[in-house]
Amino acid sequence: MNREELILRELHLYPLWKRREQAVPDAVTVAAKKTTMLKIENAENKIQENEIPVSKTPESKNLTDIHSFDWPQLKSAVKNCTACALRAGCTQTVLGVGAERADWLFVGEASGIEEDAQGEPFVGQAGVLLNNMLTAIKLKRGTNVYLTNVVKCRSFENRTPAPDEISQCLPYLERQIALIRPKLIVALGQVASTTLLVREGSLASLRGEVHDYHGIPLIATYHPAHLLRAPQNKAHAWQDLRLAVATMQSRAVS
């Protein structure tokens, strides 16, 4: 067994990194997917017909006092947000999931089609992988861990969020961080990393060190969806997780 396989076994991710063949969907699954696609098509038609009003700034959607929002107010604001065109193309907004006063905060990019359908971040194969990554460092989804994304809506093209879409959603994320008060933030992927650090750079240049987000240690690493496509970065991700654990332990001692 080579070194990479040993690392992956330690991460509890070998041989789970391989994609499984997609099962033949049953009638209920097919019907659910058809319903979701119909909603997306209807939403796209509404965009073309200008039936959905779109606000231009956080102020126009009554978010001037977002810094004082509690959890119910924040959840309501995100649920009813129509600040950019993404909302018209998704089934629902996805705020996040987990302990609302967690020590660990994991931030990704945006919802995908499965997250949009289920209303929860990090589901599907990427979610399974993230769950295993959490298990490897003795964490568990929902227990002292909060999962969220920078952008709360999905793009029906599954593209990277545009700068204006990120800027519209960023106040929501900033308020989430203030309410959660995490001891450590793990930014999953380049979008999350560069957004929170307010700096440009490749993920390769950002990972491997402890950054600072307003007094909170932040570690950048690869998004689980990326690791499914680029297994050569698995060992780097494991190094980042170990750095995160060591950083958390050092904070406990100090």
C-alpha cells in the first residue's frame, strides 16, 4: 500500500473517493426531478418576462439593520430575498445547517441542484465526502459544526457566482458568523477563501497557513466537489484538516 492510500485510509475516505454508478431512478424520484425542473423553467420564464422584481442594493431589501438581526430575522430575510436574479432560478434559498453556536464553521461556495432540492448545504456525493472528512477529525455534522455557503441560491447553470451576486449575499454570511461566533473557520474552495479574506489568489497560494478573519483563525482548503474531480489534491486536503485541528487545539490551551 502506497503513502497516498495510507493517508486516505487515515482520512476514512479510501476507497470511498470513487464515484458510484448512478442507480436507476424509481418513479417517485423521476417525478420529483421533473417537478424541480418545471419550477426552474417557470422561474426562467419569469425572469424573461420581468415578472419578479429584483432589488439592486442591500439597502433596497431592508438590510440596513442586518448587523442587529437575530436568527429568526436572518432566516426570514434570506428566505424572502429577491435581491438578485439567482433567486428566480432556484427552488429555495439555503441558509445553512448545524449548531447555531458552533466552534467549527465550514463555508463553501453556493448551492448545487441537490442542495437546492433538499434545502441543505453539502448533500449528495460531495456531502458524503465532507461527512467523512469531518469524521476523520472527530467531528460530526450538526454537532458543534455549522455548514453554509457564501451564496444562498444556486445558479441553474451551476456556474461560479458573479461578483455582484456574492456582494448581495455577503451581509448574510457576515451576520451568520457574528451569530455563530466560531472559534475557527474552514473555507472550502477559492470563492469562499478569497471572499472571506478579501484578497485575490489561487487556492494553492492560500492554503497551508492560518489566516485571520476579524480575530478568528481561518484555514483555506479544497471544496469536496473539487476533490471528487481532482483526487490528486486529497493529501493536501488532509494536511489542511490536520492544520485546522492543531489550530483549534492551540486555542484551547492558550
